[in-house]
Amino acid sequence: MRGAATGLSAKLVVHEREDSPVLDALIMADMTTGPAGQSFDFDTRIDKILVRYEPVSEVHNAISKARPYLGAAVERTRNRLAVRT
């Protein structure tokens, strides 16, 4: 459930969740770029995020739970880009 980790579920429920190639591309940009703009592959980026936060933190838990969804968005974007080249 969106916002469950942060307690924002009730506030987020009024907003429709976007499911689009644009969202996938934004996720890919975020999940393959480090804080200083350096490029990372998806797994390295996720692992670096998880190392920065304690396993009991909201960020660690949210990223861990979202990893499959985020990885799928990155893969869909890569596939879209491959078709275009």
C-alpha cells in the first residue's frame, strides 16, 4: 500500500496512482543515478541506498519492499529504449 511506511496512506488514497512509461523513466533516472550524478546499475544503486540506512528505518524498509517494482520499471524502460534504437 502506498504510503504505509510513512503513515501517509490516508492522504495518498485521494490521488490516482500513475502507471505510465513516464513514471518508469523517472524511476529509472532515479534508480540508476547516484547522489552526485554518477551512473550506477540498478542493483548497485539499491544496495548503496540500503547500506546508508539502518535495517529498521522507514527508508530501508520501503526501498526493500519496492525493489521488485522499481526493478521492473527500470527493465521496462530499458526495453522501450532498445526498441527505439
